[in-house]
Amino acid sequence: MKKDIIKLGLKENWKQFTILVIINAFVGAMVGMERSIFPKFAEVEFGMASKTAILSFIVAFGVTKAITNYFTGKLANRFGRKNLLLFGWFLAIPVPFILIYANSWNWVIFANILLGISQGLTWSSTVVMKIDLVGEKDRGFAMGLNEFAGYFAVGVVAFLTGIIAEKYGVTPYPFYLGIGISIVGFLLTLLFVKDTRHFVHIEAISSVVNPEKLNNVFIQTTFKNKTLSAVTQAGLVNNLNDGMIWGLLPIILFTMHYNTANIGIITAIYPTVWGIGQLFTGKMSDIYSKKAMLFWGMLVQGIAIIAIPFCSVFYQLALVSGLLGFGTALVYPTFLSTIAGATNPFQRAESIGVFRLWRDLGYAIGAIISGITADVFGIEYAIYLIGILTIISSIIIKVRMPNDTKKSIDCIEVETVKELIGNNMIFQIIDVRSKEEFDNYHIEDAIHIPLDALKENSVLLNRKNHYVTACGKGGGRSIDGAKLFSDLGYKANWLCGGTNEWMDVK
């Protein structure tokens, strides 16, 4: 894709976006392969009785996926999104074969380590690539479509493997689905996906405002930035309760003497509602308060989890599963769109990687906490504990997260502007210095409008263009000019280093 025809937007990039949605459905399907059958697979094939031991596969999956998420974000700009996505699919191909032929639980753990690395590479890459393509306007909707595809596929394949396991046994037939899914995912990526790194430069100058760069992405995302850290803790708790549901809900249903098919239906309702709901909640996060959606989503999850021990009838459990899916649908695309909106485009991939590191560590933490609590005190107490932690998380969102994220006008580097001019990008440099300074020296083709005359002359400018304000050394007047442009509704940045750096004036 040539730089001179690059345009941000869902409509403008719908073909590539659609391919990535389909690929993420295959990514989610790989997790769905294990979702409803694994506790029974552990007990029947390997005689695993301890809840902590059974949930060890989720710990292996969660830790490796979390760490891989972080490094995928760190390395996305260096190696390219497509290369990381392709490598993730390459690692997924052996997983179903290992599960089919595993003769000890250690091989199962190894398969889930591979699956965790694969999921970290593939899911993180598709998230970042979709955000790259669409720009600011449809970011939440894009994340809704992405997460819908992934988690709807989780639900569908969880249902299918439950049916297959009921009819043919827990192995090997359910894992045949995984063989086909991984091979098709690899081929789709190899043949049809294009890298999206170059879209980041376009967004950096096309946005009206960009958040300031973080001095330490990991620390700010995890602890210091109120918006980023509030979202990050909620993401961790969300997957903490998901790890518990993944591991313990099938066990609970199994002890209630539900057959594998009905277990598959109940466990599939949760990710299916989660997936379909994101078609709507993703777009909602572009329009309504992200803070409110995160608060209510976590609160609904916590209430639904605490209700589980009070249910035994099929329709009650199905309803609770649906409520849990609805609460998760409210928060999941909102997590990503909030992180993306609160970070500078050039740091977005890394910040999303940090968020996904902590979020997916929730799988491991949830499995460990719920497994140990279930073994020591009983499954009901494990469920109560996770439900209470989820409600506490909603309160943290309410108290810590600001109502809106304040943004500042970002500067744009001289070399970036020159590169974009060379690639025929449509924008204009506005020199805001005095007439004497401008006449002394100025950037070629720059328009001279002194700062004190900028507002009255702005009506003569084309609102479709992007403007870069310049003064002598950069900062000061150029920042004020860019802010004025932004307040008037124009797309604007200020030039880092100013006219002096452009012209190498000492």
C-alpha cells in the first residue's frame, strides 16, 4: 500500500479491516476449542481431581499470553504487525496435535503455553492493526467488531466441541477443529494481510489533538495515569473472573449432572452474548461515557457471578451466563478504545501491550485464587470471592477514573513533516511570527499569518487541510497557534524545533 494513497477510516479500509475481523474470529476459535471440554478432558484422560491442578492449564495459558501481549506491543513498530501475526499462527498449528497425542498432563501444559504465546501475538496484532486503520472516529466500533468476531467464535466453537465431545468423546475429534482453524488462519494472514505501521504517521498529523507522550509507558499505564491505570486494573479483574468461569463453571455443571451438550450450551452463552453485544457496545463507547460503561459493566459482572451458587435450574444458569456476557460486552471494547484514546499514536501499541499484559495475567491470577479457594473452602466461596473483587473493581473505576481525558496539542517532528510532504500529504505550514522575522527567513511555501491575526484570518483557510504552526525555535507562539486552530475546529499540530530546526539556523 503506497503512502500517497493512505487514508484513515473504516469505510476507506473496509477490505483489509474485514480480513482482520475474519482472522480474529479464527484466533478466538482456537480458545473456544478448549472452553467447554477441558475440565472433563483433564479428569477423564488424566485423572485430575484437584481444582488447582485442573486450572493449571489456564495459569500456563494466561501467564504466557500476558507476557507475549507486552512484547507484541513493544515489538510491533520494529518488526511489523503482520510478521508478528503470522508467527503467532505458526505457533498455533502444533497445539491441537499435542493435545490429541498428549500422554501426560505436562504435554497439555506445554500446549497451552504455545497457545498463550500464539494468542498474545495474534490477538494483540489484530487489535493494533484495526486501530491503525480506522483512526479516531470509529475506534470503539472497530474494537467492538474485533472483539465480537473473537468472542463470538469462542462461543460457537465451545458449543461445537461440547456437542462433538458428547457424541464422540473428549478426544481426539474436538481437536480436529483446531487443526483446520490454525492452518486456515495462517494462510489467510500470509496471503491477504498487509502491514499497517505506516498508518500511525498519518494519524499523528490528522488528529485534531493527540495526547502527550508518556515518559514511561509501563509505569504510567500500570500505576500513575489515572485513566490508564483504572482501565488496566479493571481489565485484570475482568479476566480474573473470566479465568474462574472458564475453569470452574464446567466443573459446577458437571457436579450438577448436566451432560456435556448442556454444559456446552451454558458455557457458550456467556462468550456468545459477550461477542454479539460488542457489535453495539463498541459503537456506544464512541458516543457515551466510557467511564459509565466500564463502571456498570464491571458491576453487572460482579452481581452475576455472586448469583451463580443460588442457581441450579438450566434457565437460571443460562440467564446468569447471559448477564455475565452482557457485563463483559460493556467493558471489553471500551477498555481498548479508552487506552487508544488516552495514549499518543506512536506509543499506543506499547500501552495496549502493557494493558493486555495485566489484563491477561488475570487469567492466571483468577485460576490460582479460585482453584486454591475451591480446594480449601469449596467452589461456592471461590465464586463469592471473585464476585466481590469484581464489584470492588467497579468502585475503583467510579472513584479513580476522570470523567474525561484531557488532551494537549502535540508537536510533529521536522523529519516527519518533510517525509509526508514528499509523499504528497495535504497540509499547510503556517508561520505565526512577526513580519520582520518571516521576511528574514522562513520555510519554503509557508503561509505567514502572525499569531495576533490568526483568528480573524482563519476563516479564509480550508477546513479540510491539516495545519502545522511554526515559530522560531518551536513552542511558545506555535503552541498557542495550534491550540487556537484546534479550538476553532481545525486539524493542527505545532512544529517541533520550529523554523530554525527546519532550516538548520543556529
